[in-house]
Amino acid sequence: MQAQQLALAPQSTVRRAVDGFVRLAKLERVLALACILIPAILILFDDLPIRSSISDYYKMRWDQLFYFPLTAVSMLFVVNGIVKERRAYNTILGTMLAGVILFNCDDFPRTHVLFASVFFIGNGAVILFYSSLKDYSFKAIMAAAILAAVLACFAFHLISLFWLEWISLAMIAMHYFIESSYGVEEPWRLPRPLQRAPDAG
């Protein structure tokens, strides 16, 4: 619901809309935290040295620690895309992540790489072109960080794919932290007299 629509709505409707924004912001923050923490959890509970990629952790002894968090993140993407207006691309990204989980990197290498590539490239496009952040220089820095990680991994072989994926997830998380702050603040930018308007009955 846009600010103009809220301005014409009774106070109880405005309150429900604000509560919806706040709940969605909390969802986006959970999504952001999960993106940052999942690689650390995989390292912590695996018996081996750091694996070559996040996807390779599907073979860890406690593989539920791979499947459950990533499935939850996938569903958070889908829910965000369904609930938040004009964010249908998140539903697509959630579906791509589900494909990464369903088609493991050993038995379905091409399919797995396809889903993973669309997921990470799609998130990069979202950060650049669909973020609520108006500071384009900051968005450019985020995109440059991902590009630098890609070059460090594939061109110079300085880091493994695991670290590239974690850096990319961190940039995605930063994007959702930003989105969640906009989600909380936007409804309160209505003029004060409109916020105090009596219910229409």
C-alpha cells in the first residue's frame, strides 16, 4: 500500500498497514541473518576442513544442517516475493535456491550450476536495479565487491568458490538489511495530521 493510499485511509487501516510493514521488515532481517550465518554453521558442524563450496556440504554427516537452513531461506525469498508488492523476482530467486538444494552438485552438476548461477546473478541484478537504496555509489561498491570476489576466485585463484559464495551471500544480506530499514520507516513518513485522523467508522 502506497503512502497516498494510506493518507486517505482511516487510522485503523493505517495501523494495520504499518504492522504489515514491520512484520515484513522482520522477515527480511531474518533472511539477511540466515544468509550470513549459514556458511559459518556449516563450517562449525562439519568434521572436515572448509569444503570447496557451500553446495558440497550436502555430504556432511549432519546434512540436515545443510538442507534445513537453505530450505528456510528459499521459502523466505518466496514469501517475500508473494507478500511484498512488486517483489515477484524474489519468488523466482527462492525457486532458484530450491533448485540448488534439490539438484546436488555431484549427481546433477549442470542443473545445479544453472540454478546457482541464476540465483547469485539474479541477486546482483536486484541489488543494482531494484534496491530501495538511492545511493548508487554504495550499490556500486556492493556490486564491485562481488565482482572482485569473482575475479579472485576464477581469474586469480586466490579464494575458493566457498568464500565467493559467502561474500555474495553477505552482500545479499546487506541488501535485505537496507530493505528492512526502508520497510519500517516508510509508513511513518506520512504527515502527522493524517496519522491522527479519526476512524471512518
